[in-house]
Amino acid sequence: MLDRVRAFADAEITPRSDYFDSLPEAPTVATARLHEAGLANWWIPSRYGGIGADLEESVDIVSELAYGDAGFAFGSFLSILGTTMLRLCGEEPLARTHLEALAAGGGSCGILASEEQAGSELGRIAARFTHDGDQVVISGDKYFATNADAADLLLAVARDADDDADFRVVLVPRDTPGVEIVKRWDMVGMRGSATYQARLRDCAVPAAHVLRGNGLRNLEIGLNASRILIAATAIGLARRVRDLSMEYAAVKQVKGSALTGNAVFAGKLGQIEMLIDVMRNQCRAAAAEFDRYMAAPDPLPSLYRTGTLRSALAAKMYCGQAGWQVATIGSEMFGGLGYTHDHPIGKLVRDLRYVGLVEGGDDVVRDLLYSRFVVPAGKRR
Amino acid sequence: MLDRVRAFADAEITPRSDYFDSLPEAPTVATARLHEAGLANWWIPSRYGGIGADLEESVDIVSELAYGDAGFAFGSFLSILGTTMLRLCGEEPLARTHLEALAAGGGSCGILASEEQAGSELGRIAARFTHDGDQVVISGDKYFATNADAADLLLAVARDADDDADFRVVLVPRDTPGVEIVKRWDMVGMRGSATYQARLRDCAVPAAHVLRGNGLRNLEIGLNASRILIAATAIGLARRVRDLSMEYAAVKQVKGSALTGNAVFAGKLGQIEMLIDVMRNQCRAAAAEFDRYMAAPDPLPSLYRTGTLRSALAAKMYCGQAGWQVATIGSEMFGGLGYTHDHPIGKLVRDLRYVGLVEGGDDVVRDLLYSRFVVPAGKRR
Amino acid sequence: MLDRVRAFADAEITPRSDYFDSLPEAPTVATARLHEAGLANWWIPSRYGGIGADLEESVDIVSELAYGDAGFAFGSFLSILGTTMLRLCGEEPLARTHLEALAAGGGSCGILASEEQAGSELGRIAARFTHDGDQVVISGDKYFATNADAADLLLAVARDADDDADFRVVLVPRDTPGVEIVKRWDMVGMRGSATYQARLRDCAVPAAHVLRGNGLRNLEIGLNASRILIAATAIGLARRVRDLSMEYAAVKQVKGSALTGNAVFAGKLGQIEMLIDVMRNQCRAAAAEFDRYMAAPDPLPSLYRTGTLRSALAAKMYCGQAGWQVATIGSEMFGGLGYTHDHPIGKLVRDLRYVGLVEGGDDVVRDLLYSRFVVPAGKRR
Amino acid sequence: MLDRVRAFADAEITPRSDYFDSLPEAPTVATARLHEAGLANWWIPSRYGGIGADLEESVDIVSELAYGDAGFAFGSFLSILGTTMLRLCGEEPLARTHLEALAAGGGSCGILASEEQAGSELGRIAARFTHDGDQVVISGDKYFATNADAADLLLAVARDADDDADFRVVLVPRDTPGVEIVKRWDMVGMRGSATYQARLRDCAVPAAHVLRGNGLRNLEIGLNASRILIAATAIGLARRVRDLSMEYAAVKQVKGSALTGNAVFAGKLGQIEMLIDVMRNQCRAAAAEFDRYMAAPDPLPSLYRTGTLRSALAAKMYCGQAGWQVATIGSEMFGGLGYTHDHPIGKLVRDLRYVGLVEGGDDVVRDLLYSRFVVPAGKRR
């Protein structure tokens, strides 16, 4: 599996950095190729017709895709947030229908959660749904929604209009009347993915599309998977910086010798190699922990008790910080050329920046780690 | 003077960030406006018809211009490298002619020093000149040359074809036959300035256009001025990050209160304010030291002995590092919005990156500080 | 002056690191020697019989003394906090009496400000004084008071028992009945200075010993001087780390060559040299700013308006951070030997730690910078 | 097992920080208690009468012991370096004799490798052995040797006097005539362990005491185990800093509220918690990798091919850096009190420093990572 992913990335992704960086129309042809190669949505369980790779394996898959283009990787794996919620909290017929479709068709699932006034504080979500017979009708403005335009289905977080404290996740097929794309964001990096501002205007869906349980808790559970894979993109990006540095050093002369023999250069690469190893092990450990939860006959109760995993938070925060350390080293590595678009390092730096920003900036994650795992003395370890 | 610069930046530069970031055709109309406002080339001595601001004052001028757009500031002050060499090492008639023209016309002076194989190691420069009667004929490929296309004059560094060890600075009027612009670089940041790859093909100029003294040493002396002003751009950029943060915090709510009252936010801004103060004082101290040299009746002998100033190297390296710290804090400050081109922080981060890269990356500067000021025990202080 | 200080440090201080690190009885004989050399309390104005060095010069003096031993330097300059308050806020007869005595006798002035529950928040000070005829009677427990045991006089901060909001600085001669030393602190570093826990029990002093004006504001004004000199100790300590590194490198072989020729080592020393230069320029700039205030015929009104100087806060915070960077590099420089007490680096690391801790930790300073100089938009620059 | 270790540390180690910090005579009574509790040398395989914990489990054991006292932990686990070499490279009778004795008696095994001129460059070792019938006679001066005085046996690295390039590990029983302790080092931290300078003067041992294979390679293999456990001490130390911070914050008031509710404090603790999680996962992953090698029927050939593990190097370097980050945060956490010996943080900072210094400083480790795992493109991952 991993070999096939690597081969795919080598052939289809890595040579097309400039293309992915151009904010190409979404989905790109590479998304179709990934599906043709039998690799799309690789984590969907085999009982739904998918490949059924676990999250630990997904870490390496994402690292390989992100080595080619982190934006493409992000767009390719982000559906895992929705499919995880759907698998765990959707009624089986609903889950089956949509997971089989995603496995068979290679499509995607977008998340409509963040709002302009509810970025890191999802408790401020203003989107609302009302019950109308055996339907629910949902409305709201959503701020950052990756893949939302081309997705087959959207999972929207909203409050019950009759109970302000009752947040729910509602499955909204993309073609539901009232789903509008307001604009595509012109992102600083990760431009191989497509993120949108979206609006729901009185979108009516069957009441069975409302997922079980507290919507914010469902989201928190699903974010474990996506945060770990966001972290994993930093591994691929850092490996790319390393390899580009070695290519450059092989031909660059400093004080009459190849840069590869320079002690300062060696020290930088040694530091990067350490960071790569630690990022990978942290992502794998977090993924393995999540896989252990998911391997239970009924994972939901224990995941509800746990909510966000310490290891997943730590993975995302650590890889954001380590990735930025690599970005900083990398951005100084290639001299003046590295400050031009003739060299890919500028793109890698911009891409690396996102790891510490999406799905909880470092301040938010530190706060979560503190309140969930440090304040309760019994949770410390 | 400083008030006029600030008013100019407020009116003409700061509101046009997107324009400057678009790699606009050079010189921009803002360059003409700067001259109309009587502010272009503000450091040219009054005896040549200029304003005669000293370098210490220039630090604040550059901070104000860079607050608006660092690329514009860079394009506006970089001629100081050439004019300093011309003043110090050119024969008086040559210096007078060109400095008066720059003061009167508001034009610019480009430097042709770096080559593809001679970035930080100028001793590897391959450009050559030959003597031909009372002319010299100069040829070579130059890699990074800011303002080179629109400049009135170029100062090129080349070796004497008859003496490999004899580097000289040669004044080449821009309209000299054989001066070719190979391409304009598509820079990652500082896109309000214009940097080119250029070629000299048998450009013949009068022998009097060869500046006195060792070309590399002349360059080193002139770099004191430009490095200090490059450092000063980081002050302006950091001030802009600070002010944007305060604007954002005034309207952003966190946990039910304005972000301005958040202790973590306050801590970040307090750190930035400290960095701004230290950057400014370092730049001013370095500039004042250079001004003291320049105030001597004949500054050249002592500048020859000194070469590169420790304080100028420290200013550039420190402001690069402090500026990057501000860039890092800033790039995490504005949530998802800060990762889109709807917010200017992305541009400021890209602009801040250049301080540590141009005119000697940190590794080069550390090496210079070590070999010049640490190894000779008598130079330590 | 500076040459004499350097000679004094070379002869009396630098060779006795182990002695100063042993928490020697205070005052040490070196304090007497400093006075014999005519150098004690060098900042006391000549009109009181002192040398009258300004604060800018004091930065270099402190750097030289701290090169020898930072604890000795601290003990030697810390009286400046009290003498500054006395000069500015004491009635002239009171100021004259005590400043002349300090100039003539080389004694010291301790500050009784911090309390166990009032470390960084001086507004929580619980010490109180009452009026009793033409006397005031002062009582309270004070936590960290350097030089308090051997001082000639103490300046204590307390509230008026009749007005909880009225803080005052009261001059308490050391031999006043009721002044008790509770214990000497066993400090981690700076062990060449002596810091005490002290108690005032119904200490009666003439009412004229109460300094004019708000006690907390007086303290804030005086802290400008001491914070800048605390910052300056980091310069001396960093210079010592640099010079020890060069001594070590001259005899240490790595891969068959002297360590002095190693590029990684050179890079570390280049970084340290930069930090030294920036620390010095920041301290000098802050000191020059304070000197400008003090040069006014009546400095108090403008100092009252200004309170704590941004540059002084920035100096202390920056030198604390830069010093710790040097400490970190230094502590990795000397291999296993550097982790033993056979090498002085361990002491230098411990000494360097104090810069960021005393007279306002970094969190406190960041908060001050934010609330005083960033929130009021008009104060930004 | 882990519960028993934790109970042991709670009862015997953690309350005695000051004692361990006093450079107590070695071995301390706690070492005997650890053996009485059946916990000494916990990694010795059960076939030799030991407990047979694997290295992954040892990571948590060491974290618990180091929470109590890192020096005690270090002294307790460091024999693993020697026992690993003995197990892998000693003839079975030799290995059996000594491993059984260590399991039964709870004694220790010292390593005589580093020399004054051969710290990080073991290829410069000057100690030599000669063959004398069925004995070898070994001589040399060794610089840093933990546990060497009280050890049952020493493993010394020396060259064959007849073949300068032939390094061997030789087992020297501690009571062999000619083994001399030159001095005990007065360490900056980790003072609960005992490290010595030692000398071998014509120590004669049976030729069977020479371990198979290249001595430097044997050492490199064994260092995998000890480096991972050195890294693991940082986990325990960081957990202690965290818990002390929470204890302090529970009673410390800032601006009228408990410090536990302060956002800046929360952010620091969140960062520390992240670092703890990442350190643990890196150590466990490296240990699990080593355990996989050791689980092979004959681990030696594959370990010989591999030598030093990337993950073990990364663990030690990462935990050194992350630990120092925790030390830096911690040293600023407790105000003035934290700068006195009345609070344990100073000791924890000193202890944390060693992780980045022993068994290869960061520069050495970066160089190894670069030359072994980055330069050979096929080894990159």
C-alpha cells in the first residue's frame, strides 16, 4: 500500500508543485487519478468497500502524499474527519450509504463547523436547525470549509433552534437546495487544497441525517483523526526540505568544498533528521492510540469519555512547532535563490505554517492540554 | 523630516500593500512621488544638493517607509550602498556628477556584485575588466541586482583581467551599450522592490569610472550603510505587525472578552514591543558609529582599517532574528484568516524573511563576527 | 575610570570566582578594596563627594565587574536604586547626609520592598507605618533584600496605616532598634552578593525620613537605574563565557584540528558576539535615556509622568533572554568537564539566570510593556 | 512492576532530594533498598535470574525513578550499557557469571571508555592492552566513569598495543590489582550519581575477558540502551517540574486570582504537557525498536550492521532539547524563591542539563545523524 502511494506521489504529485501552488480548480485531476489508482479514501473500512487502512498506516501515507504536495494530501485525507463521525455516530443505514459511496466513487466529505465568530471556540456556533415533521431545516454561515464545493456530502454543526445548548452534526448532501458557496479562500499556502466560505439557507434534510449525540463532542472525537494527519503532513514537508537541501548541497561550493562536507550544514541536517524522527514517532503513537479505541466492538462510549486525545493534541502542536523549526532552517538554506519562486522552499515554508494554525492554534491546544490533562491531577502521567 | 516621511508613507504607501505585493512594474509611481515630495535619496550630502540626513536619522526614515511597504523602502534606500562607495572612493568629479544627478533627479544606483557562484563569497566573482586605452571594458554575469533596470548608474564589481587578485568597483552608466537585463526575479517577498539578473557584455566606460582602492573592501565599507538600513526595515515591519494585532484584538472576542484583555495576547505584544525597542536601539547605535566615521575630514583611511563594522553586522543579524520571531508570533495571531490573502500578515512574514538573507545570511555574518572580532583577542570588547 | 575598574576586576575579582560562589560572609573584603580603590558607589554625584559617573558609563563599569563576578557587581551597584530615590525624593538635608556618608564610607543602601505575598505585585505590600508625633513607626516582613544586613541605611516601602492606598518610602537607618535579619537566602547563583529576609518591628524614625511622593512610583523611578545595571551584568557574564570558550578552543582538538577552526564552534561564537553587541547597545541607550531625564534641573516631574522607561524594561528583559541564550550555548560548550565544578561555566549559567528573574520576571515586564506602551496607541513608536 | 517502582520512588527517593543533591557517598542506602525491593538491574534477562523487563518498559521505570531523583535513576540504570555489551558480545560463561551476580547481588557495572583527549571522539582512546600468555594486561587513564568505584565489574575500552586500529572491550573486575580511582567528580547536577576519574595500571585479566568484536562498535550498540534511558530521565524530571508548578500555582495569587486560572501559566503548562507526551512517545518508540533487535535469536549480526539507532540518537537529542525547554520555563516559574535552594527547581534545572551532554553532546549527535542517516540517501525515510 505504502509503496503504491509513494509511486503515485512520485509520478503524479511531486513533479507538479507549481501547479498545486497555483490554487488550481478543485478537485484537480490528481484527485481523480488517486481514485483510479485505487487509493482514494484509503481509511474507509473494508465492510464499506474501502481499503481499511488504519490511522497508524495513514500517517505514513499522508507523509508520502505531503512530500509531493501538502495541499493535495490535506484535500485527500480531510474527509476522515467526517467519515469518522459518520461511522461512529451515524445510524448504520445512513453511514453505509455514504461510506460505500465515498469508497466506490472517491468523492469527499466536507465539514461545516467554523464560523466567523466561532473559530477556535465552537461553543459560539450560531448555525441553527429546526424540526419540521420528519425533516430538519438548517441555516447558517460557515467560514472555513475545505473541499466543500466538490464534496458529495457535508457534515454541518448547528444548534437546535429550540434548545440553545443542543449542538448536533447534520449530514447535508452537497446537492441539497440552499447549499451555497460564498467564495473560495485565497490561501497563503496549501493551495493544492480548496477551502471555502459557505452558506446554508433553509436546507431541508431527513431527520435521520442528524447524527447521534452531542455535536461538539462528536466533532472533538473526529478531530483526533484529522489532527493526527495534519501533523503527519509536516513529516512529509520536512522530508522534502531535507532532500532539497541535500540536492542543493551536492552542487553548492562553500570555501572551496562541497556544502555537504560543511559542519554547519551537517548540523542543520542532523537537527532536521531528529525532528523528522520525533514527528513520525509522535504521530504514529497518537494514531496507534486512536486505532486501539476504534478497534473496540463499540468504540463510542470510551471515545465519548475521552473526547480529544492528549497524544493527538500533542502531535498536532509538536509537528506544528517542529515543522516551523524546519521551515525556518530551510528558508535560510538556499541563499538568495531560496527567496525567489524559482526554488520550491518558499512554498514549503508557507505550507508548513498551516500545521500550527488549522483545527486549533497552539494557544487553543495548550489550553486544552492544560484544562483536560494537567488540571485534573488524576489524568497526569 | 521624519514627520514628512511618515505622512508620505501614510498617504502613498501603507494603503497600497496589495499593489506593492503584486510585483508591480518598476519603478512604481510611488518612487516618483517620493521624489516630488523632496524625499528621494535623503542621505545625499547637501554639498551635492541632497538633504544630507545622517544614517542614524535614516534608521527612523526607513522604519517609517517599511511600515508602509518594506519592498518600497528597500528600493528607496538601497542606492546608499553605491552612493557611499562613490562618495568615499570615486574621484570628486565623478562623484559630484552622479551624486548631484541622483539628488536632483531622484534616480537610483544599482550594484552588480553577486554572481551565481559568488553569493556570500565575493572572492569568487568572475566578472572581469580589461584596460583599453583610457577606457576599461567590463563583462560578466550578475545574479541579484536590485533596481538594476531603472537605475541611472550601476556599480559593478569585477577583477582586473590582468591581475586575478585585483578587484575593482567600476561605475557603469545604465545606458552603456552591453548592459542587459536577463530577467526580473519573482521574489517571495519584498515584491515592491525590483531585483534582476543582469549581464555586462563588453561595456566600455572611461578609466576614471574605476573607483579607487580594493573593490571588495570598498563594497564592505558601503555594506555597513545598507546592512543597517536593511535591519531597520524589520523595525517598521514589526511595528506594523504590532499595530495590526491591536486592531484585530480590539474587535476579536475570546472567552467572552476582548482579546486586548487576554493575558497570553498581552504577553505576545509585550515581547514584540521589547524586540522593537531593542532593534531600534541597535540600528541607531550602529548608524551612529558609522556616522562618526563619516564625519571625519577624510573617512576613508579609518574605514579601510575597520572594514565591516561589528555593530552593523550585529544589527542586520539581530534584526533578522528578532524580526523572524515577530513574524512567527504574527503568523499565529490572526487565526485562519491570517492564513489567507485577505489579511496582510502573510505578506509581512514574507517580507520579514529577507532581513536574515540579503547582504549576508546569518551563517556568513556569524563567520565574519567570529573571524574579525572574536579570534583577534585585541578586538574583543 | 573604566580602565581602573577593569584593572580592579582583573586583580581582585576575576581570580576569586570560587570564593564568591561560596556564599562568603558579607560584605566581602573585596567591597572594602573597591572603596579603597576609590571606586565604590561610583554614581554618587560629585556635589555629594562622589565620582558622579552617569548611568551610561555605569553600564560598562558593571559589565567589567560582572566579568569578574556578577554577584559582586550586583552587591556593588544595587545601592543605586536607593540613592536614586533619595536624591530625587528625599529632602535635601536627608539626602545630603546619607549620600555624603555613602560616598565617603563606601557603604551600601538596602531596599525593603518585596514581601512573601508581594513579589511582582507591589500593590499587595502589607508593611505599615503610623505617625507618632514627629516620628513614624514602621513594621513589616520583607522577603528579598540584598545587602540589608551590612547596609548603612534601608529604604522601606510601606502603607500608611491610616490610608491603605498611601504607599511611602521610609528611610530606616540600619541600626534602628527593631530592624531584624531573619535569614540570609541560600541563592542558586549570584552568591557573591548577600540577600536577606528581614523584619521591621516598630522601628521609629523621624518623620522627615519619609520620602516625598507616592512610594510605588518612587520605586518605579528608581528601578529604571537598577534594572538597566542588572541587564548590564549579562554583558559581562556573556563576555566571560565567550573568552572561556576561546581559551578552551585553543587547546581542544576536534577531528584533528583545533576547535577554534571548527565552523560550528565559530558559528556559536559569532552568535554570542552579536548578542553581546546588542545587549551593550540596548543598555547604553536605556541608560542614556535615563541620564537625559536626570540631567534636567528638576528631573522629578518628568520622571513622575514617565515612571518606568520602556527602554529600561526592554533592556532587562532582552538581556535576560539573550543572556540565557548565551548560558545555553555555554553550558553545551565544554563537554563533560563543563558539567563539573572544575569548570566555571556552571556558575556563569546560574548567575545568568537571575537577570530574567529579579526586579520583575519576564511575564511581569511583558505585561508592563503592553499596558504602558502598547495599549495607549499614542505611546507606541 | 511499574507500580512497585512508583511506590518505591515515592517512599525512598522523592522525599530525599536534598540528600541526593549533596553528592552523598556512593552507593547510597537507596541503592541497597532498590535491591531489597527486588527492583535492581530490572532489565537483566530472567535466564540469568533477573526480572527481564524490556527497554520499552524501562523507559517508564526510569521516568518514575527520575521523578524522584534523576541522579539516582542514572546510577541505577547505567549498568545496562555494560550488561548489554556483555550479553551480546561476551562468551556465554563470562556473561552468565557476571549477569547472574548482578541480578542476585544488585551490584553495578561501570564503563571505562572516555578519556581526557577522547570525549566524543572515542577513536582517540589511548588506553592499551597487551597479550601476555592467556592473559591480557590493560593500562590507561579514564575520564568519566559513573559507578566505577562501587561497581562489581568494569568494561574498559582499549586498543591492542600490537594493532593500533583494534579496539576491544575488556571486562575488568573492580578488585583487579591496578584499578585506581583518581577522584570523584564534583558534578553540577545529577549529584545522586557518582562519577569518577579512574586509572588502570597493568591490570591483568584472563584473555577470555576480552569481548568479541570491534570494541567501538560494541560500545555503540550498547549506547543505544543507555542513551534511550538517559533520554527517559528527562520525562521524569519534566513531570516533576509540572507537578511542582501545579502545587505552587494552587496557593499563589496573581492579580487577585489563583495562578492556576492564569492564561499565561496555563499556556506554559500546556506546552510542558505536550513536551512530556512527545518525549515519552519518542523514548518508547526507540526502545521498542531496540527491543525488536534484541528479540531476534541472534541479535548481534543485525545490530552490528545497524550500529547506533537513529531513533535512539533522536530520543537523546530531542529529550535534551525538550528537557531544557522545560528547565527554562521552570526556572522562571517560581519567582525569587525559585532562585534559592529553598525550592527544588534549581536542582531540576541542573539535572536536566545533563541529558544533552552525556554520551554525545548535541553537536556530536547531529553529526552522527547526518553522516549515518542523511548522507546515505538509501537510509533516509
